[in-house]
Amino acid sequence: MTSEQQSKTPFILIWISLVAVVVAVAFVHHGVREDARAARDEISALRDSVKRLRREADSLKDQVPGLGEYMTTNQLHLAKLWFAARAQNWDLARYEVDELDETMQAAEGLHAVKHGVDISGVLESVRQSQMAVLRQSIGNKDASRFAEKYADQMEACNACHRASGYAFIRIAIPGAPPVSNQIWTASQKK
């Protein structure tokens, strides 16, 4: 190799290296652009999904019962509970107190606040205190204790109504069965 060729060799190597770097950068740049485009597409798809989920959530909110519907259901279970216990149908009484508890839990999920009163907190408190003792009287099949604890349960409901601005809603011991198509006495067959 001549000295002239030797002096051109580093230049050629530098030139080849530069071309290789430029080609590599172009590939990387192309890849980054493709990755960026793919990321933009994914972000756009996620935004569309979030919008769709918000619309679906708004639609579901419109289908959920409100506090009034839950309270009316509670009132029905409370009345049925009274007649089941009066007939000493303790299985039905246990069933109705469980239904009452379930409906109160569902109402808690609304996280309703009325006139500054956290209804969910009140419902949870009533379930943990008055209903626990009411449930115990049912388990003990103690009709007189049940009547006393039932009155406490009603007073807790009425206290909440007063505190939350609904004093005009007053719950009392039912005078007549809430439904006419239910037999309150326990079945003789098991």
C-alpha cells in the first residue's frame, strides 16, 4: 500500500463510519417516529375508551335507585319484620332483618349527605348497633325484647330523618300488614 493510499484509509474509514452513523440515526429516528405514532394512537384509543366508560358510568348512575327508593324498601322490610316476629315466625324475621341490613348497606353505597348529615355513616352506625341487638333478640326468639329493640330501631330511623331535614317522615309500628298476600305464621312443615 502506498503512502497516498495509507493517508486516504483513515479518511475512508471516517467516511464509512459517518455513513454508518447517519444510517443508524435514520433508522433510530424512523423507529422513534413509528413508536411516537404508535403511542399517539394508543393514547387516542385510551381517550376514546375513557369517554365511552364515562358515558356508560353516567348511564348506570341514572339506573341506580336513589336514597328514597332504598328507604321505601327499608320501610317495607321493617314492617314485614314486625309481623313476622309478632307471629313468632323467627325464620321469616331473620330473613327480613337480613334483607333490611342488605338494603341499608346498598343505601350506604350512595354516600348521600342530606343537610350536612352523612347518611351512609348513620346507616352503618344503626346496622352495627340497633340492628345487631334486634338481630340478637330474633336469634333468642325473645318477643318482648324484640318489640323493645324494634322500637329503638324505629327511633334511630326517625332521629336520622329529623337530623337530615326530613322530620316529616316518621316511622311507626305498623297497624296492618304491608302486603295482604303473605302468611306470617311459620310453616308446620320443614
